[in-house]
Amino acid sequence: MGFEQEAVDELWRTAWCHRSDMQRELSRGAQGEMFAIRQLAHHGTMTPSQLAAALNATSGRISTLLAAMEKKGLITREVDPDDRRVVLVNLTDEGRERGRKDMQEARDAICWIFSQMGERRTREFVDLSCEFVTYLSICQPGKPRPTPEEVRKAFEAAKADA
């Protein structure tokens, strides 16, 4: 087994077998209220089908999620005045505040982790993470591996976005 296979095994073991409470909370958020709040905060008004597509969830799951969020006062659902078949979902002020609070709590936790790692190791980690995500963005399972030209363009685009 080459170093690449060993590295994948270690990464998966670390990321999935030893998940922290924070990782579980972030994952749960990617399937529920936190994710929906982030989507609505970023994109504004959305339809349930748009949220379902962004969440990669079924319409039934989204319907249940939105009902719970509406009951908590995090969102409103209104009929589109231009097309009564369409429902529009919006964040309430309470929903926006919940999103800000959740994001700040996550940010504070990650800042604490970085303070424990120290500046040099944190910067190395961020640089390596950016490199990894760039490769990940162009490498898809079941498809040919990117060409050197595609890799070069991906890194140029990532650099321009930074």
C-alpha cells in the first residue's frame, strides 16, 4: 500500500471514526435548521424545492423541517402573489439572529482550536486545506483525473478568488 492509500485510510479514520461533538453538530446542521438558515441568509427568499435541492433532501423532509422552523418562529411561508401554486420561504428576524448566533459559536470554537495549534501550524493547515479543496473540486469519482492544464486553471481560479 502506497502512502496515498495510508493517508486516505488515516483521514477517513480521523474524520469519521473519531468525530467530535462539534463535527456531529455541524453535520446535523448540514441536514437541518442550521443549513436552511444559512441558505436563506445567503440567497434570500427561496422555495421549498430550491431548499430541497440545496440540501439534497426529499420534499417530505423539507416540509417537515420547514414546519418545525415555522413553529419556532425562524421562518415564514407565504404564497407567491404572482403564482399561488408557489410557496416562498423567508427568515424571520429571530431566524437571522439564530443564524448569526450559530455562526459565531462555531467561529469562536474554531478560533480556540487555532489558538491551541499556534499561528504557524494554523497557517500551514489552512494553506493545505485550500490546496486539498482545490484538487477535490476538480477530481470526481468515476471520471478521468484532471489534466495538468485543468489543475493549473483550478489553482489560478482559486488564487483569483482569494
